[in-house]
Amino acid sequence: MQIWNRALAALALVAAAVLASAVHAAPAHPADEDGYELWLRYRPLPQAHAPRWNTIVFDGAPSATVRAAIDELRRGAQGMTGKDLALGTRVTDGAVVLARAGKLPAGVDGAGLADLGREGYLLKSATVAGKRVTVIAANDDIGLLYGAFGLLRAANTGKPLDRLDERSAPKLQLRVLNHWDNLDRSVERGYAGQSIWNWWELPDVRDRRYVDYARANASLGINGTVLNNVNSKPEILTAPWIAKAAALADVLRPYGIKVYLSARFSTPLELKETKTADPLSPEVAAWWRNKADEIYRAIPDFGGFLVKANSEGQPGPQDYHRTHVDGANMLAAALAPHNGVVMWRAFVYAAEKPDDRAKQAYDEFKPLDGKFARNVLVQVKNGAIDFQPREPFHPLFGAMPATPLMMEFQITKEYLGFAMHMAYLGPLFEETLTSDTMRQPGGLTVAQVLEDAAHGKRPTGMAGVANVGSSRTWSGSHFDQANWYAYGRFAWDPQGSARAFAEEWATQTFARDPKAVQGIVDMMMMSREAVVNYMTPLGLHHLMDTGHHHGPGPWVDNLGRPDWNPTYYHKADRQGIGFDRTARGSNALAQYAPALAARWSDPRTTPPELLLWFHHLPWDYAMPSGRTLWAELVGHYDRGVAQAEELRTRWERMKPFVDARRYDEVRERLDVQVKEAHWWRDASVAYFQSVSGLALPPGARPPARSLDEYKAIRFPYAPGH
Ligand code: BDP
């Protein structure tokens, strides 16, 4: 495998460098890397921290999953210590014991294992028959694989390996990537090259990269992947494509990853196999039942369907005057005999409706609470508009207590600078997950809503729109890998911490030196707020240019649908700026719990970062800082630019710790980010000034170019569109 060979090749060099650095204080400069190995680099550990593992013990015939765990442990040990671990059955000093429940070596305390479910694991330092061993215990093979990755992470991040006592189990059941990958290998909103699925060559040719993809996901606990775009095509459900999906399922299965498909609601009609796609037509229901049976013959553990219906022009049950429940439940009935699920998206809005777009999903779905079949999850984006740099949490969270709601985050950065800007999304995920919906006395966070779907009796889950592609870095840039990482870790534990995940990632991906980790993590933690500041400060949203969403377009007001126009969202005029979502305006606030709605209906008790999401305010509105809204807005844009520059300066300080290749590749992007932060700031200030008619606040720098020049900028071939 590529990672393996590269690791071996690099090993001699790096081992020598590390040994040298243990003797002399000055670290040798690390060898160049291209990022392909992600956070699974397993570089040599200094003697004092290196694991003293010497054999792997497993009693029985290893399944493909256990073999994957053994391979990974060997790969990790080889990289970190230079030692090859033999596989044995006798417990020796330094053994890593993989044990299923019921087969724990005598003397090892397996208390609590039973509560950890199929996927959980225990990591324990123990003494067995007088030998010091490390035990990975689990109820199922997949738990052993996750435990192996957990142990390697502990070693890689410098945890004391002789005092391990860790228990871990996922808090959500379905931890899924959504690939928006098209059948021609283009990727909607993809900035990391082509789709990693080489559809044309599948099913006969199985790129070795699929295995590395599976390893990366399994290392985080991601256990599902939707292979194709939510804007789906009928062909994906035809025999040749089912065979391609089945080939991928075969590769991914040992790593605990199930395959799902996005289904187009009108598939049978478009394939001319039925006369309608009406979900209540028996002919249609029978077609889907047969289709499900056909898929399960090829993929016995197929996960189910993801569906985007009656949204942005996609077909759906409403085309036949049926409801989302009619549509979802019909598909659910076809999948139920096979234990498949339907992930039905709540991302719906229609131009014909004059109402605030932010309200439409709640208005359509809230009345359907409790009506969905048991194997349906409603998949809700983190916010009510569309993956903006900042949005308040979606009002559906906490408002449908009788329906499992699945979170949908976007890992690919459609609205946060593609793969060009550094924006670590951990803080965005954490901000949403820790939001208090106030739907329960004492509080009810979004994370709790996800974890407790219908009181634990129905499936739970989280989806992330993947940022993975054919790029050598997988994610289009080195730092975008961190967003895949953090997503996976939050899907495992929605109550985790963005900073802690960043620390793990930076240590494994870049350098173990605490100074480097601290420096890199600090950059990551400030990066998303920098983007918010120079793109959409103070609760502004959807100001990106049309279609491709690259760069500023706050002036755009001529699109086919009003709710695609930035002017619809900021509503700036001579008097003021912001979307009034209070009772005087669209009253979207009424969709939140009354106590929260009351708090946010007064601009003085609305958090400043959400101010213009909920309020239309005069330009001279007095902000808590004492400045006017206008001065504060310009101040935020300036701050964003300063933060982008600060990111670059901080990266320069990381130079001694990072190999030259990755250093330069990150540096190039930071130059772009600084340039584009200026562009965002200048274009936005120029535009809002033209609307407000106000002079720039004292000391503010005039935009570099005229508004007309900014308006004339075009990107006919921007990626992902
Ligand atoms: C928007 C994207 C569009 C997606 C849509 C969706 O611009 O490409 O198809 O969301 O989530 O963010 O369905």
C-alpha cells in the first residue's frame, strides 16, 4: 500500500533525524511530505514515549476487520518504533492483546464493556500472568478496529501508554459522509479534484486508494458513506451502477463502513419502468420494493437511501400532492425488511413562496413530527439557510421530539473560501452542537437532541458533506484535512471539543513539538472567525457571488429567484441593514423556543454575531462598543483582514517545525487568503457605503478599487459548480 511504502522509505531518514534530535536539542528539518498520509503518518517517537509493544495477540481466526486492525497496529508500530510486531497467541511482555468480550485474558477487568455496544472499546494497561500488556477489548470486531486506531492515536499524541484506561463508544449510530459526487466524476461543491470514485473503471478496477479512504474514516469512526450527489440521477439505481456500488461496499466493509445511495424520487418514472412516481401508487411502491431487494442481493449490508425531494427543482412527493411523510415512508417500507434507513432531507424552500426562506423547512416539517416510519431520519442542515460561515442553529432541532433528526454539516467549504482559505470548522460544529435550544427546563443542546432521538429508541446520526477528492492531499489543502478529522470526531462524540480535536490532528499531522502544536492549533482556532469577519460579520449571510459562491456579491439582485439574491438577505438601504425576523418582520424567531425567541427579539439581548440575522437596524444604531453599527461593520471587515494577515505571520513562525513542501503549500494559500480577505472587505465596504451614503468611519482605509470594478469580476470556470 502506498502509505506503507512511503512510511518505510521515509523511516530510515526520519528515524535517524529523530535519534539525532534526541541527542542534540536542535531538531533536524523534517523531510518533505505531500499530505497523502493524512493524520495516519506514524512518525518515529522519541525513545521515552515510544510504545514497548512487541507482539499482537489474538485468539482465533481473524476476520477481515480484525486483520485490518492487526495491519494497522503493525503499520503504526513500524512507523513509531521501527519494530515489526509479530502475530502470536501467547501473552508476552509488551503484547497488544485484541480480545472480544468473553475472551478477555484472566485478570483483565472488563467492567463496563457490555454497555459499550458493538462499536465501543476499552483500552487498558494490565498485567497478565506477570506480563505487562496492553488490552484492546470490544464486543465486536469493529470495536477492536476502532480500539486499534484509538491506541495508535494515544501513542501518536503522547498519552502515557503504561497507564491506559480508556473507554469509548460512539454517541450517534450513523456517522456518515455525504459525497456530492456525480456519475461523470465531477463533484458538486468539490474543491479537491475529481471524485475519488472512479466510476468508469468500477467495478472491475478497485483503486487501492479506496482502502486508504476506508482506513482514514475508520480511524475516526465514520461508518457510512453516501456515494453520490443529493442531486441524483436515475442511472445510479440501475444494474451496472449497483454493481459499481457493490464493489466499493466490498472494499469498505471490513472497515465498518456501509454504503448508501442518494435516490432520485422520480427514478422509476424516468427509467420508464412505471407510469408515475406517485408514492401512493401501488405500482411505484412495488417498483421500489423490488429495487431494494435487487440492491440487497448485491450489497447485503446496504445502508439505505438519502433523498433530496422537492428542493431546488428536485422531484418529490409534492409533485403528486403528497407529503414528505408519504414519500419517505414509501421508501422506508421498501428498505425495512432489510434494516435499511431513509435519510430524508429537510433542506426545502420554494421560490413561489413569498415567505422568508429561513422559515420554510420548519413550516413544512414541524407538522409532520411523529408521522415518519421508524426507519426514517430527517436530515437537517446546521442552520436554516445554507452552510453559511455563521448561522444560528436550525429551529427544527428540539422542535420535532418524536422524530429522529440527523445533523447535516458541510465539510467542503462552499461558502468559506473553498480549499483556498484556512477555516477550521471545529468551532463552527461545536458552536452548533452546544447551542441550547431551550426546549427543556434546564436546557437541551443540539447535541442532546441528536443523541436522544425519540428517547433512544430510533436511529441517531450525523452527516457531513465530504471534502474528499482525487487530490493528493485528499481535501484540496493540508488544513482542510482537519475538517474531515474534526467532523468524524464530533460524529463519534457530539459533545467533544474543537480545540482538543485540533490538538490531536495537528500533533498527528504536523509535529509533536508542543510549541508547534500550540502555534498551529491557535491558528486553526482563529481561522473560522477571520472568515466570518471578512465575509459575513454581525449575522450577515449569503453575500457570496452568484452560482459558484466565490467572492463577494452583495450587490447581486437580478437572479431568477429572489431568495438567491444577496440583497434579499442583507436588505441594506439608505436607512439601515439586516433581515428583520422579529414579529415585526418575517417572525422566523417564533420558530424557536419562546424563551429564546424572547431573548433574540430584542437587539440588545441578541448576541452581536447574530444581530443582522434577526434585526434590521439603522446605520447609526449604537452598538455595545459605543460605536455606530456602520463603524462596527467596517471594523469587523478590517479585523477579518488583520486576522488573515495574522494567520500568515503565525504560519511563518511554524517554518522550523514543518517540512518545506507542506510549509510552502500552506503559505501559498495563505497569500491568496490575505489577498481575498482584502477583496472581500473592500468590495463589501464599497457596496454598503454606496447604499448607506455614509462617509467611511474615521481612520478607515478607502477601498482599493471602485465598486464598478468589483462588480465586473467574473469567474466562468470556478470549480464545484
Ligand atoms: C447548496 C448548494 C447546492 C446543493 C444544495 C443542497 O449550493 O449545490 O445542491 O445546497 O444541499 O448549498 O442540496
